Amino acid sequence: MKVMGVVQIRHHFLLMLLSAVGRSQVNPEVCRYPLGMSGGQILDEDITASSQWSESTAPRFGRLDFDHGDGDGAWCPDVAAAADGRRQYLQVDLRSLHFLTLVGTQGRHADGMGNEFAQRYRIHYSRDDAHWVGWRDRKGQPVIEGNRNPYEAVLKDLEPPIIARYVRFMPVTDHSMIVCMRVELYGCQWLDGLMGYSAPEGHQMIYRGLDVFLNDSVYDGVAADRPTKGLGLLTDGAWGLDDFLHSPIYGVWPGYDYVGWTNRSFPRGYVEIVFDFDHVRTFTSMKVHCSNMFSRGVRLFRQASCFFRSEAEWEGDPVVFLPPADRVSQGARFVTVPLGERTASSIRCRLHFGDLWMLISEVAFQSGSAVYNTSLRGHPTNALPGEDPTHKVDDSNTRILIGCLVAIIAILSAIIVIILWKQVWQKLLEKASRRMLDDELTARLAVQTQAFSFLRSSSSSTTSTSSSSSSSEVEEGQGGGGDSGGSSTYERIFPLSADYQEPSRLIRKLPEFAQSADDLVASSRLLLQPAGGPDGGPHYAEADIISLLDGPPGASSLAAGPPAVKEFPRDRLSFREKLGEGQFGEVHLCEAEGMQDFLDEDASEGRSHGGGWSHGGGPLLVAVKTLREDANKNARNDFLKEIRILSRLRDPNIVRLLAVCVDSDPLCMITEYMENGDLNQYLHTLQLGQGPSRGAEGQGEPLGSVVSYAQLMSMVLQVAAGMRYLSSLNFVHRDLATRNCLVGASCTIKIADFGMSRNLYRGDYYRIQGRAVLPIRWMAWESILLGKFTAASDVWAFGVTLWEVLTLCQQQPYGALTDEQVIENTGEFFRDQGKQVYLPKPASCPDDVYTDLMLRCWRRNANQRPGFQEIHRHLLDNAA
Ligand code: AMP
């Protein structure tokens, strides 16, 4: 026999599970499975309590080794309730009868925040929730020593074990203390189904002057004349030694393990025991562990007669069994009584005396497919071969496996939930901080969103000659997608969408996009910039279009109405050479016969501003942009939109639209010819030479391929002048870069390419799964992350353009970074934790220009960036 002393061990949940899984049958060593407080198999609703300190210390938090979730780390009863003398308890409903061998308790630790624990506690239990029993150890002690600190789990063997469905942990306190508990129950399911037995009180034997108490000392039923509804020594899983005077349990009295009777008290010669079960079962056998010390007047019963009852009445025909008498071996043993597959919910067995005394220590039943007896203390030497009652068909392993799987699934689910929660939380924080930092922005976005929904509803079609009212601006925006069936990107794309808050999700690989986009808009300038970087690579990274629809108010009004230039007879255009290829088609150098007649006074002064036309009588050299023939309706509308915008812009540093051919196809826009092409290509061919670093002396055309710093700054000044003009109209360019500036004679710089504002309004681009291509290396952080384009974001792009000019476009901005890294860097600008990377100071750039101008253009707070008016003034002052 094995002594199960009170032990204090650390709780190793997993080890226990594994060892349990490894065993093939239930035995005393392994009927100690955690029953689901820590593992979660016991549901929250099955954990109740007499009171709770607060919702965060509700009973459901009283799970051993469970210190997270939304609670405060344990169950804690209400102190006030405890103080009024009521017993506080944490109750666990196991949903079915269990054989409990071990309990574990823990205090409230809560990652160091808690320091409450139960130093002592009691256990109460019930099988039917009506009759409650206070557990006591074999010596009658009801109180269990509990925890010494809030974090360590302390496990206690239950000796005797408990057979129960409901268990209450009752902290023992002096009522002034706050006590918190987390608990676990260990054992296995009680398959016998035996709810109680009732037997005559055991007798006292005097053996050679020794008192031998043969009563059922741990019986938990109602102790009246005839105990009823209880379980005790006969079902405690422990069977007695051969010598009934001895017990493996230290300090107990002689005969402790046995319940015994003398025949002197039973004139009929038998002891009747009634066994009550949880429901009607079909019984195969009953095993009775008996003493057979015939030298002391103790023998096996000589006959067993068992009666059965399924309903109210006992059946008349008993099963009678006569075990073979053994006059040789005095060893205690199990006697198996066959029960003939009788069905019953109660069995009444009469055990006939075989001698003066009859002593039994255990009774077990086999019904259905299970052999019933859960013995905790084995005594194999005395068990008859093949009769070891611990050999039970048990589904515990299956349950443990299922338990393990459930636990693993629960853990994985918890991890997923935590990760998701973290992400959501992070986004909430970002959103919140962004709102705090840029409240005005959110308001504006909201207004824009409203505006767009209004715009959608207010217009469904457009023509290129819509009126100049604000509603016609709307129609411009909508009209581009007229044949798109109104499948608006406006709804689908929202500035504060999750994608937009997660920069890395914005960016896609360009080739991938290019492929999908090819079929749709072959003419897309945004896919491949003709004026590519020095490496020939694209300037644009694909990203989801978010609120790029919020066209600048200036753009809207400029784009409204018919073009403010005249129609030019296309037969007076003679092709000279191809200048380049843009988003809508090719750009040709042409001679325009009689163009002067089509120019207004203002335009006829063009030559003096560096354009390529003259006001003499001969043909003018002009650049003719033609819409490709296979362009679809959206591209056509966008092209017309750019015409309307350009026709209204009048500034020496904005490329001039001279006339158009829109009465018939192909549509053409005729602009002034800028003989040195775009600024990026132009600068790329130059070298920085010695010259005055400041002042106006070095301005004008570079000598050969050598350009001075002053000449570079003169170019920048012109860009600033053009942008100052645009911003005065409240027009946002959105794509300012050297590639979009043209260079005329005498190094005149003019801003061109108003395609971005147009292209990103709508058109086939938007319908490519809501994606377009964005010049992220020139874009302000708020344009990338929030879709916000303003004059201040144009200022950001101006800073990059300045950087390009001073580096002679020798490299792409952030050339060492991938698109993804540029986007990540944008996130750093947003987070503003000092981790953002700025473009480095170009070698030719004076410190003050870098710090006072360039870096200021890239300030996080858009309000703190200089305006174009200020930039222009600053450059002018520096040039002077
Ligand atoms: P775009 O479609 O406006 O991007 O123009 C494509 C290319 O054609 C530009 O990169 C320039 O090289 C060239 N180009 C466009 N407009 C002009 C112009 N007015 N004068 C000279 N070259 C031009």
C-alpha cells in the first residue's frame, strides 16, 4: 500500500498531462488529472461563488495558473460579506461525478500587483447540490493548509478522496483579510455511478484487549441508525491489508481500513447493504474486497444474495452467489459476484456470514462495458489473478487527449486574440494620436468625404463643356468615370482605412502593378515616367488610392468650363520631331502655321518668357500633345480636364497652353515649346562648376555642361515662383518634381504636368482595384498616409525638388531605400520619434539653405512648413 501524505509541490500542468496521456489505464498514480480550471474545460458558468469583491475578481477568474484576461487575477470574495460571518466559497460544478484525489490553490498575483491568498481553507462537496458535506481528513481535520504566497500553486492530496460533482473552496480567514483564490481540482470521472450505499453501522472488535474499530469512519452520508446516501471506506479506493489490525495509513486505529460486523448482531445471519446508482444500469458483477483471517474468526462471506430494483419495487428473484471457501490462505482478496446482466438503479445485497466476523474494505461494480472501481492504494499481492479492480476500461485517456487538444486550441486562440487585440490597440492609438496631433486634418477629411458623397449623388454624367459652377466641377470629377456605371472609388477608398494606417500595406511591387495596369491604361504616365530617374527606373510607387479624389478647390474651378484657348486648325500643324511620350500619348515638336492669330495678347509675349514661339509672321515651334487614338473615354475626359486647367493658368513659370484641337480626334493640346526638355534630363547632363556660390552673377544659361550653384538656385527660384502662383490660386499640383518642370531658352523653368491632379481624380487608374501609382519619394507623409494633398504637401515636394536640383539629379531621392522602406520612413515621420530619415544635405548646398529651407519643407507639422510666398521671398533675398 502506498501512503499518500500531504505534499506540497509545484504545479506542472503539462508534465501531468503528458504522463497521464502516456498511461494506458487508470491507476492510483494517475487518477490525478487536472479537471479543467486552468485548462478551461470547466466553463465560466460552472464556477460560482458566495460573493465577489468586484466584477474583475468574479469566480471565473479563480482558475489556477490563469492570470490574464480582463480580470484582476483571481476570485476574491466580498470582504463585507465575509465579515458578517457567512462562509465564503468558490464553487465548481464538474457536471458529473468525479473521483477527486487532489486540490490545488493559488493566490492573486496579477503580475506582481496582487498579494492576497488563502493560508487555510476548507472543502465542502456535494453529489446532488442538496446534501453538502464538509470534507475532513482521515484524522477528522477539516482545515487544509493553503498558500504562503500569492503566486505559488500548492497541491494537497485529498485523503480520503472525494466523490462529488460540486466542490466548494472555503477560505478560512479572520474576516479582516482580503483573501483571493485560484483553484484546480484533480482526479478522474467516477464511472461506477454509485451515488451512495447504506449499510449497518460497523462494530467494535476487541482482539486480545485491543480495540478494533470497524466502523465506516469516512462515511459521508447521513449518520443515523442506518447511514444512508453516503459513500465512505467502501468506495475510497483503498483496500485493507491481509492483517486487518494494521493499516498503511500512519496514526490510525486498528481495523481502520475495514467495515466489519459480528454475526451476533444479525440473527438472520447476513448483513444487508443497499447500493444506489445515478441511473438504471445493467450490472455484470460486483467485486467485494474481504478479509479472510479465519485464525481471528474473520472469513469471506459464504453467500451473496443480491436483489435489484429499477423502479419502485424490488424484484423478487435475487442473484445468489456462493464463493468457494478458502481455508488455506488468510490473505484479503476481492471476491467477484456475478450479477447476471441485471438492470437496476439500486442493488440490495445480503452478505452471509462465513464466520463470527465479516470484514470488507471495498466494493466495486461493473456495469455496461466498464469495470468499476477506482482504487488509489493498490495491494496487488493479494488480488486474485485477473481480478485487479484497478484494471478498468476507462476513457480517461481519450478525455485527456481531447483535453490537451482543447487546451492547445484555447492557447492558440488566446495568442491570436492577443495579437489581433494588440494590432487593433496600436491602430486605435495611432488613430487617436493622429487625431490629437492633426485634428484639423480629420475634420477636413471628413468634410471632403461628405463632399464626395454629395458629389456622387449630385451628378451622374458630364460633358467636357459643363458649366463653371461648383456643381460642374463635381461633374468633371464624376464625368471621367461616366461609363464606369458609377462604380465609385469614393466609397471604397477611405482615408482612414486600415490599409492607409499601415504603410507597409500600401505599397505593392511596381512590375506587378504595371502588368495589371497595362491592359487598362496603356497610356498611363504614372506607370512609367518618361522622365525617369537617372537609373531609368520609375518615380512612382504603386499604392492604394485613398483620398486622392479630393481635388484641390483651385483645380476644380480651373477645370470647370470650356477651355480658355482657341481651337486650332490641325492641318496647319507640321510634324518636326517626337519630343517624348506621356501618359496620354506622344508629344511632338511641330510647326504651327499662323499661330499668332490664335494667341491672345498676353500669350504673344511668350518669347520674352523663354517659350519657343515668336511673334513674327513665320510658323511657330510648338509642342503638341496628342491623345492616343485607342484612349478610352476616361482618358479622354482627363485629357480635356488638363486642357481646361492649363488654359486658365497664366504665369511665366507655368508652361503655357497656346491652343487646342478638340473639335475632332485625335485631341491635341498645343503648348509652348521648351527646347531643353524636362529639368531632370537637363540637369542630368550638367556638372557643377566653379562659380559664384551666391548672387545673381552666375545666373543665366550654363556654360556648356557646367552649371554653377547660383544658376541652380536661379532654377529653383523659378520653380518657387511658379508654385507661388499656383498656391495663390489654391491649386495643388501634387506631382512637383524636376521631371515635371520644363527648361526653355536661357534656362527658363516652367512647371508642367498637371496630370497627377487629373489622373488621380478618376479614370481607369482608380478602378484597378482602387490602386494607382504615387510618387512616394516626393510626397509628404500626410499625403501618403492620410491622402492629404495641400499647398503644404506641395512645399514638401518642393524641398525634394530643391534637393534634386542641388544634386543635379544624379540619384533618386532616398536612392538607397526600397519603396517599402520609403513608406516605412513615412511612418517614422508620422510617429515622430526621431527615427525618420531625411534626405542628406547635397554637397553643393550651404548649411543655411539645408536647415532654413530644405529641412523646413519636411517638417512634420504642415503648418510649420514655409509657404511658397515665403520660400520665394527667401530665395529672392538669397539670390540678391
Ligand atoms: P508629358 O506627357 O507632359 O509628361 O511629356 C512627355 C515628355 O515630352 C516630357 O518629359 C518632355 O521631355 C517632353 N515635353 C513635353 N512637353 C514639352 C514641351 N512643351 N516642350 C518640350 N518638351 C516637352
